[in-house]
Amino acid sequence: MSRQILHALKQSTTFVSGTALSRACGITRAAVWKRIKALRKKGFIIEAASSRGYRLVSAPDLSEEEIRAGLQGRLWKRVVLEGSVDSTNTCASSMIAAQMPASGTVIVADRQTGGRGRLGRRWISPGGVNVYMSMILRPEIEPRHAPFLTMLAAVAAASAVSRVSGLDVQLKWPNDLMVRGKKVGGILTEVRSEPDRITSAIIGIGINVNMAAGDFPDEISETATSLFIAGGRHHSRSRIISEVLNDVEYTYREFLQKGRGYLLQQWRHRNCTLGRKVKVVTGNETVKGLAMDIDGDGMLIVRMAGGSTKKISAGDVTFLR
Ligand code: BTN
């Protein structure tokens, strides 16, 4: 109901009367007033004038209402916004263990106290500035194709963030979102599966949105960036989240219909890895050479000095001069 009130207020540049709102939403004027108070509590600034009605002055930069209002498709059934959590991926995992939430559930948090990155690293997650979101899906694909869910999220997030920010967001293999050579976001996918099928997938996305340069810890200050640092503008986190969800939905449907080839093509189109001299640190070795391509399974093909090639399934890429 609050969503309908918000929608009606947004449609108008001036005041909307209580009567008009009560008609539009099919509720009493007293109920409209109750909803306005609830929206104000969530950070919406709504002016009320006795003879004229209500006017939306400003919206908070992160709210469930704004995220939902920006959604275009039908995939996302439920959006849960939390203030502070350890990790949205861990939250999603506990939800799955407790109640098997619907495919299409999204958990968003303002802040994470134990944000997790790939390879057991921590993900810096201060409150009030960035996007931390985890999507629960139940795709009918084989467990060995799980890396394509990461690729799907990376392609979709890069396209949504590029569109909203106007920045050129590129992909570094396997899952880094890069702006001007620095990391602006990453994906952490965790799946549960039976031998022949994935039973649930949690796709976590972290994007540095409004973080300032001095906010990064020393160890990543040279390699990480935010949309604000790169583009000089603050962004609404709700808008970024709904646009990412819209693009994930579109890309997910295309992937289910057209297959892995479609994703590989989209990833290649946005990548900044292929054709570069790289150092790849994997669990047990370091490989140096020319990043040639990714194969049909998403593995990175590197040609080494002697001319032989190596396929790598997981690792950390650094660019060499
Ligand atoms: C990486 O590049 O190392 C992956 C980073 C993934 C971070 C996101 S933030 C939302 C979700 N919750 C987590 O704890 N991690 C992912």
C-alpha cells in the first residue's frame, strides 16, 4: 500500500490531496495518514499542507519501496532490506536452511559486519554508502555450470552500473567489476546441489557506490574505487539495486533460452582481461602469460612463454606491463 501512495506522489510534481490518495489506493484518509507517517519513519520527506494534501520532497537513498518501484519484471518476488547483518550471503543461506524461501528472494543490507569476498577474503562493507545484495535463485542447470551464474551476475551488474553511472564498467576474469583499472565491485556465488542439479543458488553482489577515497583501508586503497570516486557523483543505492535486478532478470532469461554461448559473448564484449599479459595466482601455482580467451566452461586460457597453453578455473588475475 505504501508503494501505491509513493507511486501516486511520484507521479505529481505538486501536492496530491488526501482524498485523491485514498481513492487511488482504496483506503480511508486516516489509513493514508498512517502510511505517510510510516514512510516518513523510513526517511521519506513528505510535506503535508492541510488544504492541499501531500508532496514528496525527497526519498532516502536506500529503501525497499524505492527498490520495488524500480523493478520491471516478475522474477523478483520478495525484497528484504536489513540494517546491519554479518553478510547478506550468510543471511540468505540461513533463510534457505530454515524455510527454503521462494526463488526470486533478494536480501539487501545497509551494512555488513562480516562481508565475505572470494577466496576467503573479507569484503569491506561500511554502512550508508555501498550496495550489498544477495539473490536466491533455483536455476535448472547442472552443478558444473554454476560458474555461469557468476558470469551472468557480472555481465548484468556491469551493464546496469554503466547505464546508471555513465562510467565504462569492464569485467576482469572471473568476476571483478572494474572502472579505469580499479575494482568497483565483485560477485560471490554459493550453490547447494544434488549430483545432477542445483537446488539453490545465492548470488551475492557488492558494489562500491558512494564511498570516498579516504574510506578504503590502506591494503586496497590503490586497487579499489567507487562510482563516486570515479565519476564525481553520488548515486541512489535503491536505483542501482533495482537496475541490477532488472538486468539480472533479463540476462537470466536470455541465458536459460539461448545457453552459455550467449553469456560468453556478453562477457567477452565487456572484458578487460583478454589480450593482456597477466599473472594468475591459483591455489597451487602462479601462471604468467597472455590471456587468450575463455573456453566454453568459462575457464581462462593463458599462453605461456614457451607457447604452451594452460586452462585455469579459478584464480586471481594481475595485469603485467
Ligand atoms: C569478490 O570480489 O571477492 C566478491 C565480493 C562479493 C561481496 C558481496 S557483498 C554482498 C554479498 N555478501 C557477502 O558477504 N559477499 C557478497
